[in-house]
Amino acid sequence: MSSVPVNIGAAATVAIVPRNRKKSLLKFWPVVMTLIALAYMALVLVVPLVAVFTEALRKGLGYYFAAIVEPDALSAIKLTLIAAAIAVPLNLVFGIAAAWAIAKFDFRGKSLLITLIDLPFTVSPVVAGLIYVLVFGLQGWFGPWLSDHDIKVIFAIPGIVLATIFVTFPFIARELIPLMQAQGREEEEAAVVLGANGWQTFWRITLPNVKWGLLYGVILCNARAMGEFGAVSVVSGHIRGFTNTLPLHVEILYNEYNSAAAFACASLLAFLGLITLVIKTIVEHRFLRESR
């Protein structure tokens, strides 16, 4: 048999070179992916944010502050704060109660309760607003009774508050449920064995253990309440100076081709988003530091 001479050294070199090239290419992948992520964030987040403030200040600081302190704008800001001031505490109480019941106790209907909590995530805000119109509107189920007793829900502040509560309903509960489930029930059971009642167990053990998660949920709930547009737009009636929240006021100004004033008011919502982001980062940092 004839043997073919093989240069072992050359073959090894050929095999090593592609591997070295692959390793060198893999070293660049983290850098490439990071650059792609930064470019995407700049395109989606930074550029629109810069555009908002640039357009808001296009006519100068005088026009900027005049657009913010204009009576209709102040009324919209006030109504936005009122809706958030009512919706957030109510969702805070419900979120804590629901999370405590779901995470710490076993009962019939737990899955149904979790499904109902997630309902606002699956329903369009516009549909949520239409639901309240069908229930409390003049032609709705309770409309004639409300009209007879001179109670206004739709196209009034109560309807705006109800719509805001609905869209912000899951935030605090959904933030606390997994946290309480991860912590377990051992500390509460030990407190009960030592003689503590339900309220003592809740105030001295459960609530301190979830304080950072609770604050995180409140921050997200408040940001969502102040920035809600779809559901509030349906139930507000767009009555300028009376039932317009800040997002609705921005829409009206923009539709009137008053873009500088619209972006001036929109910059307030942008400031809210930036402040929310900073507070959220601080809360996450404190929570991670305490959990170590």
C-alpha cells in the first residue's frame, strides 16, 4: 500500500488558526452587542427626550413658563394631581391586602383573584374607559338613577378617578406578590406561635420586610396614574379647564398646532419620568444593598 505523507505541523497550524480567529471574534461580541443596545436606547429614548425639551424651549423661557402657568394648563395639572392622589392610596391599600392574602394564605378562589388583578394588563385602556361609559353614562346601566340624583360620574372628576384606578390597579399588588412569596411564611408563623395577633404580625414583620418593594410599586403606580391617556380620554369629555388632565391638555394644544406650548406641558411629564427613574434606581440600590 502506498502511503501519503502528511505534514502534521501544517495540519495543526491550519486547525489552530480558525480557532484563534473564532476566539478573537468572540471577544468583540460583547462590545458589538453593547453598542447595539446603546444605539437602540439613544434612538428610542434619548432622541425623543431631547426633541421634547428642544421643541418646548424653541420660543424661549418666557413662552415656556407662560404655557405652563396658563389657567387651562394649571387646571390640567391640578386634576392630574387629584386623580393620582386618590388612585395611588386606594391601590396601595388594595395592593397590600391582596398581596398579603395571596402570598401568606391558602383559600378558594386565589387563582381567580390573581386573574382579576392582572385584568387591566390585558384590557386596552380605551376599552376600560368605554366600560365605565356603558355603566355610568347617561344611557348606561346606572345612568338614569345617577341623573335623577344629580350625580355626575362620566365627563366629571369621579369618572377620571375611576379610570385611573382601573389602569393602575395591578402595579402595587403585582410588585408585592412575588416578593412576599419569596420571603415565605416562616417569620409570620413564628410570630403567631409567640403570641402575636394578625395586626402585630403584619405591622412588625410583613410590612417592614416589603417596604422597598412597596415603595417601588407606589412609584410605578404614581407614574402610570399621572401619564394615563386612553381610559381618561374616553371618560373625560375633553372639557377644557375642567376635565382635561395634563396628557389630554397636551393633545389639545398639539391638535391646535400650538406645538411649543404642547411640548412645554409635555416636558412636565418628561420631568416626572426622569424623577421616577432616579427614585426607582435609588430604591433598587437600597433594596439590593439590604438583601445582601
